[in-house]
Amino acid sequence: MSQGDYNVALIVAQDAVNIAEGNELEEAENYVKLLNIRIDLAQNEKTIFDIDAQQEQIIRNMASLETETGTDALIILETVYGEEFAYPILKFGNEARSMKFNNNVSGIDNQNFNSEMFEIYPNPNDGKMYLDYELETEGNLIIYDKIGRKISEYNLSSGKNKLTLNNLKLESGIYIYRIKSGLEFIKEGKLVIIK
């Protein structure tokens, strides 16, 4: 990306802050803070593994929020420091349901999703892998790089299915994958590519 691309990304994000209202305002502001950290790292040819103490504290503050940006912050802390967290996934009224993510992903309480319904294998792999899954509604598999950029996205059909992925463009490294059904992320985990 060029410097102009970074500037455009920040302008668009700041525009989102300017039009956000109520609860959305804090989330938009935090998103911009996290975007600034990612852009700063990218411009200096660094990764999330090179965050400084001040950036780490900003990310830790965001990680306590039950928002999408909060979840992104948790993923960064888990990836960089190997910490494990309970991730808020679904929220109904004042009751949040959560899912614990690590290399052994467990299910969501009181929902029709469980860990047996989503399996990426082999993991690690060389870019060729399979996803066995079962969804009540259509969804998506999204793969992010180590600084949180979306690398690829695959459509998932409802029902019990097997998706064959042959993404040989992935370089060796650790990636984060997320499975989305409707408007909610219902599973995420680490994906290791070794070439």
C-alpha cells in the first residue's frame, strides 16, 4: 500500500467517527485507534509482534470492550502474547454468550453451534486445507493476516458441507480465521501455513 492509501483509510475511518452516534461513537473511535496502530506498524514495515508498550496498553484497554474492535484487540493479544480469552459473541439484552478460542475451540453455550460443526484440517498446512462445517444459514469464512488485513473470504452454504480450500498464495505464517453466520462471528481460531 502507498502512503496515499493509508491516508485515505484514515480519512474514511474518521468520517465514520464523525457520523457515528450514541454507542456507535465509542466503537468508531476505538476502531480508528486500532487502525492507526496497524497503519503505523505497516508504514514502519513492522507487524503486530513489534507493538510498543504504549500501543499494547491501548490494545489492552480496547480488549475489555464487548465490540468487534474489542474482539480484534483480543485476537492481537492472543496472537502476540499467547493469552487466552473468552470472546463475547452474541448479545441479547443484558445477557452475553461467549466462546473460548485457542487451538482447541469450544462451542457457544445455548446455541445450535458446537466445535464438531467446524473443523479446518490439516492445521498447519501449505495452503491446501478443508473445512467441515454445518450452518443453519449461509455464512462466510474469512482469513486475516497477522496485522488484521482480510486476505480472503469464502461463501459457506447452509447445511452440512465440506469446503476445499487451495490458497497457495498464502505465505508461511500465522493467520486468523473467522466464521460468520448472519451478522455474528460464531467461530475463530489460528491457522498456520508452513511452506
